[in-house]
Amino acid sequence: MPTESRHFHVSSTRNRQSIARYGLDWTRMGAAPGIAGSRRPEVEGIFVCRDEGDVGFFLHLNNTGGPVDVWAVDGIDEAALLDNGNGFPYLPDRVPAARVRRV
């Protein structure tokens, strides 16, 4: 049986309207660079944080050029998470708006 839990996603505030409307979708990246400063998706998926410590790391890393939002992401299947090779988990899928909320 899959273990589902709450995770978090850190994104520029410039993505707020898109995320609220469409959810988390790497194909819609473009309003602002990724949290690490990338201009295009690093993976076909959504990076997530498992806890507040990871969120703090990404808040400190912030290379978006401005303020960021933290989004709670519900219903993530732990078994579905992949590693990008640097120890950062990502979900190789989109997350609908109904499963995210700004915190």
C-alpha cells in the first residue's frame, strides 16, 4: 500500500497565479527562473521538500531574483519520488491545483 504524505514546493511569487489555477506543472515554467536559477526545467517533474528543513534550504538558496511562496502539496506517494542525482526528490508528474495550497 502506498504511503501518501504532505510535501512542500518552493516557487517564485511570479508563479502564484499559474500554480493556483493549473497546479504544479513543469511545462508551464517560464514566468520566473527555478529556485536554483535555472531557466528551464531540470527534470520532467516537480521538486518537493519532505520537511521544513528542506524548505529552509531552498528559501536560503533562492535564485529567483525575488520573493518566493511555499506550497503544501498533499497526497504525494513516497514510492513515486525520484532522485535527480543530487539528493533532491522530485515527482515525475504534474500536481493538480486541488492538491496544492500556499502556506
